[in-house]
Amino acid sequence: MPRNRAALFFIACALGGLGGALGSIAGHAFGKAGLYAGGILGGLSASMLVARIALWRHWIVRSQFWPTALGAAIGFLAACAIAVNMLSSPIGPVLSTLLIGGGAVLGARAADSAPSLE
């Protein structure tokens, strides 16, 4: 089964950033707290979507689903921390989305190399 790590990386970066942006747009109606909460919830939801798409496209196997989703979610939370502290420049928030893709790939690789219980 082919495993396309580059495609997983790029789709995680794109969808993670998009999920965070759309969530913050939706949350903005509820004030500043809603802006942040919506962005975080949108990005975490996108992490689940990334893992689902990767499974559907056969980039990962079923046993890699949760580690991939968790890796993307941790990468997204790290990207949030960087983006919030670097809002004065667009470079920080844009480059921090690379952490989402890196987290997804590392999660998939960690599950790939984990010992089997069989």
C-alpha cells in the first residue's frame, strides 16, 4: 500500500490552516474569546479531517488514524502558540502551519514503527 508522506504533509498544512482561519472567522461573532476558541476548534476539527482523508486516500493504514490525527492536533496547538506570539508579522503564522503537517507525518511514522501486539 503506497504511503505518500508529502501529500499528507501538504494537506495537513493546508487544511489545518484553513480550519483555524474559518473557525476564527465563525468565532469572531462571539468576541475576542470566541475568535480564539473558534480558531482552535476549527483547527482541531481539521486535524481529524486530515487523518480521515489520509485514510481514505490510502496514505495511512487504519492503525495510523489516531496517531496521525493526534500528531496534527499537537502540531496545530504548537502552531497556535507561535502564531499568537508573532501576530505583528505574517511570516510567523504562515510558517507555523508547517508544524501541523510535520505533526501529522510524525504521528503516522510513530504508529508505523510501533511494535505490534500480535
